[in-house]
Amino acid sequence: MMSQTRNQNPDRSIRLRLAFVAAVALLVGLSIVEAQEPAKNAASADNGARGATAAKTDVPEPRQPGGESESVVQVANLVYAGTKSSTCFSDHFLIDTEKNSSISTSRRFHAVKLSSPELFEFPLVIMTGEGSFDLPDAERQNLRKYVEHGGLLLASSGCSSPDWDRSFRAEMAKVFPDHPLASLTMDHPIFHTVYDVTELKGLHSTPRPLEAVSIQGRVGVIYSVDGLNDTAHTTGCCCCGGNEITNCAQINVNILAYALLY
């Protein structure tokens, strides 16, 4: 459980974690490949600021879920709408992240409830599923606070589920009424952090663009209606006729890098 101080100030948890990870990545030479020049400049300035922050603040608490080192980046798999779980999203991209960048990652997701204060331990959280759902008010409030304080939600419609898509859009309109989902163009930095992704490739046809909720110029929610689940690397899951994005592993690596750099 988080300390009482961190419960009262979730901003401190995420910001210290990101500052620490950014400083470590800077020391070992994080490789950002083929990024556009504006994105490189922004990332460089941000890393410098975070490194300075890390030097001036206390070292983050050493404990993480799973007992892993503070230098290891962890990603959470959300339990939401009470008991719904993001069970069919592959964690294989975490391995690719370690192979192709200097970001050290946990090899598995950590389950966390959307309403829990533990949400603020993670720079990136995953939300996926099929069928309709409704979020309780406590989950909506916690999600908004998480994004506003530096967290990033990666949402993906499992099997391109139209019911899940409708529910997710309705929830985002409630959680972020002043920041609607908007399509991302392929020149956005999110496609050019570790990998240079120039197009989205679909299982059956050209996928629809990724969408995002942006607050003060920073993406806090990324959503794919077709799916970024990478079911080719999961067990007991399939795309079931949906138009899953087939180069999703590279995109997911980029999204994790973006979560740490911005």
C-alpha cells in the first residue's frame, strides 16, 4: 500500500518515478531512433528537467509491486468496471523494449484496480476488453487524476469489439468532458520514439487512426478501436475477426517510451 503522504499527493508518486527512470535512462544512453527533430528537442529538454528534479528530490521509495528494483519500469493491467480485466493484451512488447532501447522493464504486467491508489505507481496502464461496461464514479475520478498527474492510459478494443468501443467512448466523454478523443497523425512523436512507424498495418484492411485525449499538449490517453492487443503473442486469445493492428508491438514500445519521456 502507498503511504498516507503519497495517497494525498499522487502527483509525487508518478513524477518521482518518471524523474528517476528518465535520469537512469539518460545515464545509460537511451536510444531514440529516427525521431523527428522537434520531438528530439522536446525529449532532451524534458529529460534534463527530470534529471535535475531527481537530483533535488528524495530517492523514490524502493518497494515496487513484485519487489522489483526502482530502475525497472513496470506496466499495469487494469481491473475496471468492478471486476472486468484486461486479459488479452500481450506483454511481449516489454521484451522488445529492453532489446531495442535502454529502458529496463518488468517482463510481466501487474494487475491493479482502476480505483486503487496503487494506480499511481505506474507510468503506463493497459485497458482492454470486449462487450459493454460502465465505470463507477470512483474509477472515473481516479483515472482523471492519474492522467492529469502524468500517467498514460493505453486503451484497446479487444477483437475490435463495437460494444466495448461505444462504452469506452462514452466513459471518456464523462471523464474528460473538455478534452475529446481526437485522431493522431503519423507525424506525432508517439510514432517516432524508439521505432519509426510510418503506417498502421491491419489484419484485414487499413486500420482506423489511433485516437488520443491530450491535456496541455501532452497525450494522456491513447485508444485504438481496431486493437493493439498483439494476440499473436498471447495464450487463449485471438482477434476473432477483428482488424487488429499487426505492427502493434512496435507501436506499444513507442507508447511506453512516450510515457517516460513526456
